[in-house]
Amino acid sequence: MIDRKQVLHVARLARLRLDDEEVERMSAELSSILDHVETMAELDIEGVEPTSRVVDAENVMRADDVAASLPRDAALANAPDPASGSFRVPSPQA
Amino acid sequence: MSDVRDLSVAAGLAAIEARDLAAAEWADAYAGLPDELGAYLWRPDEPIGGEEGPLGGVPVAVKDIFCIEDVPTTAGSRILENYLPPYTATAVERLLGAGASVLGKTNMDEFAMGSSNENSAYGDVRNPWDTDRVPGGSSGGSAAAVAGGLAPCALGTDTGGSIRQPAAFCGVVGLKPTYGSISRSGMIAFASSLDQCGPFTRTVADAALLLRVMQGADPRDTTSTGIAAGVEMPSREDLSGVRVGVPRELASEAEGMEDGVREVMERTIALCESLGATVAETSLPNARYGISAYYVIAPAEASANLARYDGVRFGERVAAEGLDDMYELTRAAGFGPEVKRRIMLGTYALSSGYYDAYYGRAQRVRTLIARDFENAFADHDVLLTPTSPTVAFPLGSRTDDPLAMYMADYCTVPMSLAGVPAISIPGGLAAAPDGGPELPVGVQLVGPAFGETALLDAAHALESAIGFDTNAAWRGGADA
Amino acid sequence: MPESPDYEPVIGLEIHIQLQTETKMFCGCKLEFGAEPNTHTCPVCLGHPGALPMTNEQAVEYAIRVGLALGCEIAPRSIFHRKNYFYPDNPKAYQISQYDIPICSGGRLGDVRIHRAHLEEDAAKLTHVGESGRIHGSDASLVDFNRGGTPLIEIVTEPDIHDPAEAREWLTLLRETIRQLGVSDVNMEEGSLRADGNVSIRPVGSKELGVKTELKNMNSFRFLERGIAAEIERQKAIVASGGRVEQETLHFDPASGSLTSLRSKEEAHDYRYFPEPDLLPLAPSPEHVEEVRASLPELPAERRVRYESELGLSPDAAKLLAYDAALASFYEEAVAAEPDVDPIVVANWVTGELVAASREAGFEHPAETKADAAGVGAVARMVDGKEISRGSGRELLAELVANGGDPAEVSERLGLTSDDGDDLAAIVAAAIEAQPDAAAKVKAGEGKAIGAIIGVVMRETKGRADGGEATRLIREQLGL
Ligand SMILES: [Zn+2]
């Protein structure tokens, strides 16, 4: 069961503004999905290693060689609010 | 030839080779066709590319999850409505490099989250077999385009079944290669440890043709290892000596499997035997926990992958005074309900105090499922399951029940978790439980990691024996 | 009534060091300090959809060097994690870092144990703009992603430091060590070396750790010392008035010397770390680690031990020389040039007279003057062998520092060869006679009065007399 308060906390972590109706619906839907997910608890996982990735390789790296960067116009082309050759945002401290 | 649009990739290439077809004509045959299915989100005035090469002239539709430089790329989301990527995905680059030409970008569930294509911000896609039904998802537009005669082949992505399930619903071939075969660079991430690019085609041989061009290690994706042994063109005509395993958890014991699907499975098993295969029941004991593990791992990774849509560097922004207001309003307006649901689910599963119970446990269940496949492949060369427990369902019938929608991936998710290759081919037609015309049923063949050559060979032999007409839907079933 | 206990500070440091690679940690963008904003970016370091990180092997190599220099164990297999948080300088909204398996763990530098050292990527540069131009009250910020993605190594010490001056001194040792490894320019002003402090206090004798606060933004060695000192005083005052120290992050303002709380309390941080699926493990082979170890230069801490144990230098002189690589090699060259002179004598000339003379002459570093190491060694020999007086030696050194030359020739030219050592006693006697009042005061214990007598000695010797020797003779002759 994931209650209203938890929904709001998680929404805050995820930077999602939910209206009251969404909070209610999210609480019900997430609870029902998690109920199903929790069937995993039936399995004995003692001593089983977690799998984070299925690729069986390591040390895949690149040499420290310079590659072309984007022209600044291209870097800023999609910016919602470009200013002074930079990406402008509302101040974090405002 | 009656219509250029009848041509498979292999047949078209042969026609060009024989000078029966000019390379440019092939793409022209598709350009400007009316798109009544809603398969495309964007089509260029002139097809892009189409040079010399092993796929010279092959027209291909590309799921809108692949970045193409300066071509609108939305991933089916409002938040990327006006986004023009500054670079091109490796898979697309390789196709273009081999001479293919891009017909357009296809519709999809927002950020590949969905099994019906009803989560696109830009409208539903309709199943060419019955336009009141879903094409499956998330690569619904690509599947519908190929089945609907709007492209001879298409690119999709598969995270938990997003190529195989729509291929099954639309009656075409859909291949999810081994994780790591094809670079993910430029493919907009949903769940990084599961996402894999693959082709939709009308034949298994065509899938091999596209895979051969796209697969291989890419310096832009450290997890792309490529298929070291390469991929041979399939040539097998029978299945003699092939040990086929049918995992009971995904077949006879699968919950919610429709009778029509069951019948097609039985017919397919009989066909395998008649082709010389030995068919035996086997077990993937932990596969039934696949959906549980998947719906923790995929949303968790997605919650991080989708955090970059924050209105700072690209994408739509909702202006606000304060930074946090800007973030929260931008994301609230930009994402649809299913994406929000999964971001919430994933954020919750990773949050302090819940990690071990959800994410940590799901990763261990993933290990168990991967081991199940290893064990099964000790005794079997390929596994056979239905691709989906059901045929295509009516539009709107599952949108109010997320969990019911998630169960559509029941038979495809375990392979994604294990990273092994799987292909859905049309097994035949079956009646839907709620009436209406007969609809395609997909059967799924699964092979061990990087065993694409043998898997495609088996699928090719079975496909020939089944004799399904993948052009039937758009030709109105005339030749079916 | 129990007395209020004395409190002991407990200090740990977290140091971020930018590694001096050509390119960024996970993409090929060039690293260049002070370039025009956003001229060194690409889809990867802007966090564009579909872009994937690719690890810079030079950064990993540098991290191994740092780890070995700090006596750490190099993990046979370490992985990257995603650290999730929203901020405009964090383009993916997660930072790629290391979490439970860092590349380096356990170690020691000087008297301080190292807890761990791990690799991560730096944030972009955020500039606050607005009416006031200050953090508070500004209305917008500009983001420049040139710096974003610079490789960082974060070094975390155990809480083994108990004094602000010790913290500063240890950080100096760390800086010199890193500098000599050639992996960073460790410049605090440019931000390539950044230190945060974890500070707590506890009753003397207690083994428990108190509640710690985190001090940010101490961007010079002086501010580090002052900030920590201010925080210790603040905590002592809280405890003295019966309060409790609260866990928080503080910003030190060097201008006012005040500490302000950085983060609002309502937002408890939950970084939701999970393994980065886009990157594969780092697994340096034992052979490779040994190769790197063999290539390390002699480092300050080892050199200091050698100077004390082999050359017999005092701890202070050993530290002064050993922590400054250029001065250390200058010193060793001087010692080598004069094998018959006691290395302690040479050390006194290098750390004392040479440092003073070069500062006087306006040189940035004593090893950069016109005097070469052999010349300084020769001066030490000439004075030690009483060829010239100490005062003459100083004059000779000043000339060599300013204009260089052969010490014997310069000495001759300046008329310094005659030994005035024997005459000093007579000059002192005359000076005492000339200053009877001062002599009486010195005898009565008024030490300062000796200055008048020394003044006469210096006038008579034209400043060549050794002040120390003159003082000794005055006191001797006055029977003190
Ligand atoms: Zn870059």
C-alpha cells in the first residue's frame, strides 16, 4: 500500500507536480502494481547475486583523444531559453 | 510483379540487381501513401538516403525513438515535441551507410512504455487487420507500417516485448537480437539494461539482412559487443536434429491464454515435429516472476533515464519563477499518464528504505531467470512459446487497468531480462474471443545469447512451412 | 559539580580533484579552462536523449596512480553508479559516480588514513545573474557545460585530523603528492582542487564521534583552516550553552567569517543510487596495477622519511624540502655537488638563507633564481669550512641569487675571501664598550637592549657579521 503522503514524497523526488486527482489515482494504481510485484517475495534469493547488466565484458574504454564538439549554435539550438551563449534557468535559490 | 509494395527486402534487392527495379523507385512507391493507420509521425518530402550498398535502395521506416540529425524525434512524447537531435543513432547511420533510405518516423508509445501504442502523445495507431484494434506496442507504428503496406521493413526497439508483441499482433516478423548486438547510441533510452534495437520485416531472411548491417560493436556504446561470429543468411528448410523446448510456464500453464493462441501453438508444435524437430516440454521455473522483476527494473532505470527531460537544454519548458516550479510543471505537462506512473514506480523502488525489497530483489530474480534459460539451452537448441497470450485487443479495452496491460508482456519479458535473442513470426490466424475478423497469432522462437544464426535458421524453416502471407492485411486478404 | 569537559575537534576531509586529461570523463570533448561558454559540449555531456557515456581510460589510469600513491587497495573490479538529483548543472539529472565499490579503498597519507577514492564526473558551471549578482536575490542562472563531465577523483579521509592547522598542512601534503604524480594541476583558485570538511567535536578522551557538519566552499588553504576553526568554535559555543549540534551543510563566507546553512531542512536528500547500466565494470589486472606502481615517482611523504632517517634532517626541514618537489631536487643536487659537507648544513642554507634571499629578490620560488644548486652548495661549504664568514656567505648568496656566477670568483670580486671571523670578538668587545647603558640593561635581563650593541657590530662589519654569532659573543662577553 502506498499512501497519499508517500505518493507526494516520491513525486517530489521525481519533480512531478501531481494534482489531487492524480495523487489519488497514483496511490491506487501503484498499490495494485506493487501488490503484484511483491509476489517476488515468494522466491528464495538467499545467496543469489544481483544482475545489473547482461553483457559479459569489462574494461571497455576509449583513448583520451579529442573528438569534435558541437558548434555552440547547435548545442543551444534546442534550448528553451538560451542567453549569452548559455542555457538560462530560473535561479535555484530564488 | 504486381506491385513494388509486394516486395520483401530480399526480393527488392534481387529486382534491383536484375535491373527490374530502379533503386529510387522502391522508396517512391511508398512516399506519399495515405497513412490511415496513424503509423507515421513524420515523413520527409523526399526519402532520406538511398545510396549504393548492400541495402542500396531499401526503404525503411524508423521508430521515432531513434535520433536522426535535424529530423524531428519525439519518442512519442509531448516533452520532445519540437526536438531536433544534433546527431544520428548508430543503427540508423549503419542502415543509411548500407544504402537504405528512411521513409519516415513511426508512432510509438511514449518513451516506449506501453503494449498497445495508446500511450503516444500523438494519437493511436490502428491495427491493419482490424482498425478498431491496437497494433500492439510500444513499436506499434513500425509494426503497422510493415503489415499495412506502408514500408517493407522498419526499425523498432524491444525492452520487454515492444518488437515481438506488435509483430505478433500485426502478423509480421519481429526480431529482438541479443542484448549488446546492436548499438543503443542515439536510441532514446527507456530501460538501459533491457533496451535493444531490432527489425520488423515480412520475412525472417529480411530480418537477417537488416541485422547483419546493424549489428556490431560501436565505440559510442560500451555495452555493444556485437555478434562476434557474425550472422549468416538463413537457409534451413527443415528442422531435423533441432531440439525444440516448450517452456510450460509460458505455454500450457500461461495464465490468460486465449484458445485461439493455444490452437496455433499446438499446430506449430506439430509442424516442428513434421519438419524433423524433437519437441519436448521444458521449464523456466522463475519465468512467471518476470513481470514482477521487469516492472521494478525497467521503471527504476526509466526514472533516471527520463530525469534529463527537465526543460533546461532541450524539450518543452513550462516557464515559472522558481527552478523547482519550472521542473515540476514542465514534467507534469510534458509526460503522459503511463510515463508518470512508471517514473513514480521506479523512483519509489529505488528510494531510501525500499531499494532492497524492490530493486535489489528484482535484480536477483533476474539472475534466476537468466539461469533458467542457461539450463534450458543445455538441452534445447531453441525454445518455442506464444509471443502474446492474446490476439490484438480492441482500442481502449485495457487503458484503465495498467496491470492487465502489463500482462500483455508475460511471454516476452523473461527473454529481455535474460538478454537472449527472440523472434516472433506469424503462426497463423485465430478468432478473437470477442468476435470480429480472424487475427494473427505470433509464435516466439528463442535462442541462446549471440545464437542469432541458428535462431534465424530455425525460424526461416518454420516460416516456410507455416506459409503465412505477411502482405495479406494491406492487400485486403485477397491472396491470403 | 563536574567541570565542563574540554572538547576535541574531529575533522575529516573530502577532496575533489579534477584530473588533467585531454578530454572529459565520458566523452571526447576537449577540456579547456576559461573557454567561451558551451563551446566544448556534445550530446553526451549535454545529456541529450540516447547519448551514452564512454569511459576515458586515461582518467582510470590516473585514478589508479592516485590510489597507489595514497597506499590504497585498487579494486580488482569496480563499477559505476548513478547518483540521482535534479540541478541545472547536472545535465542527466544523475551524476555518474562510484558508490559501494570504489576503485580505491583504504590507505594512508602522512598521519591521515584514507577511507576511499573514487571516480566521477564534474558538474557544469552555474553562474547566478540578476540584480544583485549574488546568490540570494538573483532571479536567473546561466549554465555553461564546458566543465561538465571533467573527470574527478574524490578522496575521502578518515576523521583523523584534530586541528585546523593540521588540516591545512595535510591538504598541502596531498596537493604536493598529486602534483608530483602529474595527474592534476591541483589549483584551488581555479577549482581543480576542492575541499569539503566534516567537522565534529567530542569530549577529550571520548572515542565516540559527535554529530558532524559538512563545510563547503573552502576554496583556499587559508579559508579551509579558518572555516574549520570557525566551525569548531561555533560547535563549542552551541554545546557550552547546552545546545546540540545539528547535522547540516554549511557554507563558509571568508569575507565575514560566518557560516550559513546551505540546504533547507524539508528536502532530505535521497540520491537513489543504482548501478549504471550504460557502463561495464573496471577491472585492472594485477600486472597492470604493478606496472603503474613501479612507475610512481618518489612521493613527498616517503621523501620526508628518507630526509629524516638517512640525512638526519629535522622534521621541519625535512617537510619543507620534501613537500616541495622543485626545492627537494634543488637541495639534492646541492648535496650531491658537495659530498663532504653535512647535508644538514646544506639544508639550513637552502631552507633558510636561500628561501629568504629569493623572496627578498622577488622570485616566486627559490629554485628559480640565478643561483644554481652547486653554487648554493659551494656557499655552504665555504662558510662551513670558515673560508668566509656567515655574513659574507649571505652576501655571496644574495649576489648569486640576483646575478648568478661562479661562487669563488664572485667571492673574490666582492672581497669576501678574507676571513673576518676572528675579528668579530674584538668588534663585539668594542661595541659593548661603546654602549655601556645597553650592556647594563642586557645584564639586568632586558633582552631587547642587545639590539643597540648589535647595531654597532653591524655598522662596523658593514652588515656581514652573523647576527646569531654576534649575539652569542655579546652574551658570552657579558658573562650571561
Ligand atoms: Zn562532450
